[in-house]
Amino acid sequence: MNAATMTRWLEEELSHIPRAEKGSVQNEFRMLYTYHRRRHLAHDPKAPARIALFAAIRAIEAGSHALTPSFEWEFFRAGGGSAQMMKLAQSD
């Protein structure tokens, strides 16, 4: 997967993880999601987005942050919007 495609996918996926105030744990969660998602897509372009989501949640929990991250579960669940987005991209 080329960098431009990866960036477009990440922008779409991040639109389902809301921003918060600068320096917040929610924004750290978004950053961790981006880190894990880029790694997964570089290794396997078919990797589901929820794998990176769960990795980011575990990283936040490991940092002893008292946060329940905010995100649109319907997009990240199996068969949700991210899966549909990947199917469309693969059919191109």
C-alpha cells in the first residue's frame, strides 16, 4: 500500500475517533491508533482497523490513564464501516 492511500484511509478512520483538547488523553489515543494502524497496514493491507483500535486501547490502559476512549464502535466492529471501506478499496 502506498503512503497516499494509507493516509487517505487513516483520515477516514480517524474521523470516527473524535478529537479533544490539546494534550488530552483522547488525542494521545488517536495518536496511538495512527501509530498501530500504520504498522498493521504496512505489514498487511487487509488488517482490520479494530486490531489497531484494540492495541491503542491497551496502550492507554497500560499507561494507567483513567479514560474510556471515545470512538464510533459501529465503524470499527467486525463487518462495520471500516470493513466495508476495505472491501471497496480492494475491488478497485
